[in-house]
Amino acid sequence: KIYLVNFVYARKFGAPAPKSRSFGRWVLYASRAHHQDKEEGRKEDLESWFYNMIEMYNGNAIVWRDKPIERCALKEQLMANTNESPAKKLLLAPFLSIITDILLCSNSVAPDYSSIYCAIDFLENMDPRPANE
């Protein structure tokens, strides 16, 4: 098991955000709410975690890596209920189900962790080798 924890921006939910919120190198994984200076909670934590997961699975799916001006818009496309995102074309169905789980939760409604766990379990048990090997 690997546990990664970074409390740099941690604060009590509902407490005022710091006036200066620089992204540093974490901008690739920042939630859409963070880009828009909105309140963040567990939904946004899941969203940031999700961006980390897709990069570990397929770094090419982070299509906003070299597009700083378009980052938030590309994340919006990925998280939208459409298939227009170039990143979505690079992801397997379990990732798409996690997007749905993130969209359905809010900071007052808990995510469906069992569904997310099932998607992760499915991904863990997949053979990572291409089908032609």
C-alpha cells in the first residue's frame, strides 16, 4: 500500500481560503474549483486524486500538461457528461465510471466509495500488456 499525503493547503472545511493560493507544480492535478477559487471539499479532493490516477495509468490522458491557458477548460471537458474530451478517448470504462461517481457527489453527499473501489479493483486486475503480446 502507498499513502501519499500533502497537507500544504489543508484547512477546516468552510474556513476562509488563503489570499494567495499558488499552484506550484500541482497545477496538473488541481480541481476545477481550485482553478476558479471556489470552496473545495471531498469532491474536489477526489477530482485531484482522479487526475493523479489517470496520469499513473496513462500520462497522455493529462492533455492539459503543456496547455496552461486551457487547463481548466480541458478538465471541464473531461468531467462533462459528453464524449468530446480528447482525454476521455484515452481512458478505459472504469475511469469513466469514476468520473460519474465524482460528478454525483457533493460536499454534503458522500461519494459512492464502493463503486470507486470496484473500478480500481477492476483496473488492478487488468493485464497491462497490449492485447497483441
